Amino acid sequence: MKVKEMEVEQRPREKALRYGLESLSDLELVALILQSGNKNRSVFEIASDVLKESEGLSKLMTMHVNTLMQIQGIREVKALQLLASVELSKRVIKSKVYHAPILKPEDVIEWFKFEYGTIGSSTVVKS
């Protein structure tokens, strides 16, 4: 279904504004980041393929731009939008971890996970 065909209050952008981003499903959130589909595929079809390729988002953090571009309807700009949102999320989490007090051994382990990349990294440009 195309976004234009949806009831206004059920469209991802309007739903996010009314109820908050946390009210969106993974599909709606990816569709919101992608912004639009193309003449052949709706943004929801493309977002669904992103979820399939990333195994329900679990692999999105480590996906390469070229892998995303294999999905019909995703070109360089949309791939970069997705990966930029992932990178921004990682930086927010990292910032939070860096500012958290270390009170127990587990806190040090968490810091090392973020510092040394066990949280994952996506590669944007590969020669």
C-alpha cells in the first residue's frame, strides 16, 4: 500500500508526530527513514525488503552500503540515509556509555564493548 492511500493518521510521519516514534513498527520506522518509494515499489515494500535482508534489523548495524543497494528501490542516497541513522544511534549510545559512571565490573565490560567495536560497525565506502 502506498502512503498516499493510507488514512492520514496511520501514515508513519503523522503517527510519529501524534503518538511518538516509539509507536511505530520496525517497518514504519524504516519507511519513515527511507521517505519514499519509487514508481515501481512503495516505500513499505522497500522497507520490508530491508527488514528481510537485515534479519529484522539485527544485521543493519553491520551492513555495507552495497548490500543495501542490492535491494530493489534503494540507491546510494537511501542506503546512506539508513546507515547514517544507524551511525547516529551508535554515537548516541556511545556518548551515554562514556558518561556513565563505572560502579561495577560489568560497567567496564560494557565500555570495552562500545570502545572496541563489538557493538558492530557498518562500512559505508569500500574500495
